[in-house]
Amino acid sequence: MFSNSFKAGSLKASLALAAATLMSAGASAQDSDEQIDMSDTAFSGDYLSVGVGVAVNPSYLGSDDYVFTPLPIVQGSLGGVGISPRGGGLALDFIPDGDGKIGFDLGVAARLRANRNTQIKDEVVASLGKLDKAIEVGPTAGVTINKVLHGYDSLTFSADAVWDINGAHDGFVVSPSVTYFTPLNRGMVASLSLSTEYADAKFHDYYFAVSPAQSVATGGELPEFQPSGGGFTRAGATLLTGIDLDGDITNGGFGLIVVGGYSRVLGDAADTPFTSVRGSKDQFFGAFGVGYTF
């Protein structure tokens, strides 16, 4: 539930099929689908998953210091509107899910970006003060291909395109991703997401530039740096595993989420002294959460 590209649409369709995975190992995909009562699951119609988790992640984009942060969990479908999480926010999908081979997502995404606003562990970086929080809002769209390798998996291509409306970086960010989702057995599911992020020149200037005055303020610890313009900031992979505590993912109830991820900062995000001098291009992420679906 923590990955930006873990969509409520693909989750709902796949979980409804997952209960038959073990029972139908020797049957054809067509025969297996006919044995499933799609209306008899916690994910048929309206449902909501809520919970809380804890994440360990870099202090800021490009940092080599790690901090713990609380992580709320909200996902579901209410009145035909899908709700899926984003880092620091959520997305709404206004296209109801179907049972066909191809599904579509179209809606709005919003997130709070607090990069270099809280928990700045590096004393040199912290000496320059906190940056403002950005509130990023914009459209999100995606397409899901169901039953890719077997009768219960899915492949989703999606992208968020958001603008800062809070006057922080005042820029534009696009976050495309591709996610493969599959049940592992009756009580466990997994998804693997590959994602990247592209941001415009305003974003790069706000987060990666080091002015002459800032360089002097750090005693030369951070040399002057002027970003070359917009470009990709990072690329990475995230593996998510969901475990139902009673062994049946289709009946809701309590479950655990375990997430691990790696990303590599790119371009100006890698070349800025915040990363090249005080941080690292290699970024790791982990999270653990418990939630309840009803």
C-alpha cells in the first residue's frame, strides 16, 4: 500500500481472484474463473483498508542519513471511486473497475512534499534552514492488463502529473511507473514496481541549487552549484508483500504490509553537493504496516 504505483483498481480485481489460486492449480484459467463468485469477497463493491505503518527512508532526497517516519494507510473503493495511496498523499480514480482484460484509471492525485523540511540529520545541510512544503496536485491516469502470465495477475502502466500549488518549488513533476501484481498463495500477494520521476527547472533550482551566499554560509562545505535545467531526478524499484493474518486475503480483516525499495538519484539530483558531497546517489527505503479491511 505504500508504493506510488500500487493501484486500488488492480488490487481489487486481483484479490477477488486470488482465493482460487491454490485450489485451481491443475485447472485451466477459464475453468478457474468460472468457479469464483466475484461478489463474495471483501473487495466487491465498497470497501476500505485503514491502518498505520512505520517507514525508514533518507532524511532528504540524496541524503545518506536515514530517519523513521509514521505512515498512514488508506485504500479502498467507495461509490465507484477508487482510493489509492501516494507518498505523502493519495489518488482518486473515477473510472469504476470492470472484469475485462483491460482496465483504465483516470482521476486526480495530491501529495505533500516535505523534502528538506523536517528531520534534516546532516548538520551542514541543516545550517541552510528548512525549505517550504510543496502541495502537489494534478491528474493521474493508467491502464491495467489483467491475466498476463496466469489468470490472477496484472500489469499496470500509470503516471501522475502534478504542479505545486503552495508556492514552494512552483514547478511541475511527472511520475511514471509500471507495476506487476500477483497472488503468491491464498493468504499472500506481491507487487513489483519500477518508477521514475521527471521534474522541471523550477523544481531543480529549488531543491538542488547552491547559491554563492549558501556556499559561504557553510564555510565552503557545499560548493556553488547551478542546475542545468529540468530532467529526471531518480529511478528505482519497490517490492511490496501483503500478508493476510487469517490466511484468506479475500475476506478482509487484519493484514500486514512489508515494503522494500531502492532508487538511484539522477542528473542534477545526483550532481548537487547536497548529494555528491554530503549524501549518496543510492537511496534505500523500507516500511512495515498493519491494516484492517472492512
